[in-house]
Amino acid sequence: MKTAKDMHLRRQSRIRRKLKLRAAGKPRLSVFRSGKHIYAQVIDDAAGHTMAAASSLDAAVRGDKPTGANVESAAAVGKAIAERATAAGISEVIFDRGGCRYHGRVKALAEAAREGGLKF
């Protein structure tokens, strides 16, 4: 029997495989959601390095929020990653939800990144 972790990893690899086919040289906005925090990074898969990153652990993003496990923190991370990506000269990305459903914190991060100027 497959565990939930096995299914998550299969879903994640299936999503990444499809994204790499559609990417056409665009960097990937990858989202990782843990129980307490949310992380986002813009990755250049061709070069294999991170171009911009933000998380709910950053002091500038966290502010006075007690936890990083809510929609408000995710929206703040989305705005921060959009600012840092545009500062690095990136305006268009492919969104990688990392095997998570597109709702809640992941959706809030994506919408805030769009409002911040990233196109995907």
C-alpha cells in the first residue's frame, strides 16, 4: 500500500515533468508548504541555481505575525518573492505548486505574486 508521502512525491514529480516541457526557458516559481511556514523560490532549472527566494521565516516578511502557517503570511511571502524576482530581472515564471492543491496558502501566495508583478 502506498503512503500519503509516496503519493505526494508522485504528484510532485508528475507536475514538475509537465512544467519542464512547458517552461520554454522560463524560471520556475517553486512553493514548499510545511506545517509551520511557507517558502517560495525562483529557480533557473537550466543553470540549476536559485535566483530569488522568500519565506515566512524572513524578518522582513514575518513582521508581527505570530505564525507562518496562515493565508496572511503566505500573501506576504508572495509579495516578497515578486519584489525580489523583479529586482533580479525576472518578470515571467512557471508556477510549481509542489504537489499541493491550489487553494488556501498556495493560492494566496500565487495571487499575491501576480499582484506584485509576476506573470504566470
